[in-house]
Amino acid sequence: MDFDFKHMAVPFRMQPGLRRMDNGDAHLTRLDPASALFAEKQAVVQAGQCFHSLAGFDAQPAVNAILGQAQQQGLALQVKQAGELPLAFEEDFVVLDGDTGQLTWLCVCVPSHWAPEVKLGLSLGAVHAGVADNAQLMAATPHLVKLATGGGHWERFVWTITPSGRHDQHPARQPRTSWAEEGAPAAFAAACYLRAERQTFLPVGQGTRQAVFTIRVMLQPLIEAVQTRDQAQQLHNSLASMSPAVLAYKNLTQARAALLAWLNQAFT
């Protein structure tokens, strides 16, 4: 998994956490046709549940920006239209309009417990309204929209622990997986996965105030993801600092004690 444990903040806070990307940093990742992610995305595409657009919205400038970025990265892909995007890249895509603050177009196959069709047309503030401990996030939303659609390249990371090995966590397609029965901490951890997302903002330009919000979902068995004492300590401290509201929002209330016990034992 291409994820640095330094992105696990201590204390944990729900905040934008944007970082300006360096020149040449990649936004896109080629999707391996042999991967589990490809199979999951393909199922959503074939079911006609990937694309959502406001009536009359022209997504072509955003598609051009994505394809231009792919060319800049040297990704030799035979992709020419929006319908080919989901199975060409690991990333899902959302267009944020800087003039209205709305999500105007979504190409999303593997959401993390949210429904893309419900978010279409909402402002970024409305999207974040249900997030736990969201005061800091909500206060930053107007600035975040201005920043994200101002022509710069930005990235952020989010993460959680989950009992599900599926990338697609659309609430209507995938009911939540139950946590394993509590027992030995090592056995509990062996049934868990680290789920991380790298999210970036790619400017569209072409006379618009739009940005493409990219979402790359990464999933790995927890006991494979945590390889060092320092990683275990960082994850432990971040989990331990989560508020009850955040634990409930992330569905971690039941799991935290067993996870902390395993992390305490794993590299002693």
C-alpha cells in the first residue's frame, strides 16, 4: 500500500489537511486489469451506477484535464472519452465547481460508505455536514473551495480500519461487514484491513473554475500493513486519541479496544 503512517495524525482531528503537491507529483494511477479493484469497478460500471451528472453540465473540460494529466505522467492509455475512465485508473473522480461550490459530476465506483448519487449537486459544506467533530472542517469549507478550485494542485489522505476486504462500500450495494468476535487481539487484527484514500485536486482550467477531486482507495490486510514498531505506535496513538463521536462515525467503537491491545503486543 502506498501510504505513509505519518498521515495518521496525533491527536486525531477531522480537518482538511491539504498539502500543496510538488511539481511532477502524480494524480493518477493505472488500474491493473487483473486486480480485485478492477473487478469491483467493472461490476459497478456494468450495472450503470458509476456516472452521475447535473442536467446540462458539460464534463468534457474535466475529462480533458484528466487525460492531459495522464499524458503528462507518461501513462500510455487508449482512453478518449469519459466512459472509459473508471477502468483505466484506480482513482474515482468528482468535479467541484468553484463558482457554485457544488459537486457537478461524479465518476465513482468504490465509495467509502457514502452514496454518490445523493451527493450530486450538494455544496462541499452540505457534503461534510454529517461528519463527526466537523466544526473545524465546516469553518474551513469556503476557503477550501476557493483553494481547491484556484488552479493549484493539492493532496490529502484519510484512513480507517475496517472488517471488510471490499473496495466498494456503497451503502445500498454493500451492507456493513460485522467485526469479528472479540478474542485474542492477534486473531481480531488478522480479520481487519487498513483502508486509506489519497485524495487530490487537479485543476481543470480551460476557462472554468473547476477542479477534479480524485479519490484513490487503497486496501491491505492490517497485519501486512503494519510492519514496524513505529508504525504500530503511530496507529495506536491516533486511534487512542479519537473522540467517541469520531469512533462512532468511523464504526470503530466496538473495535478500538482489541486493536489497541494488538498494537501494544505486536512488536514487543
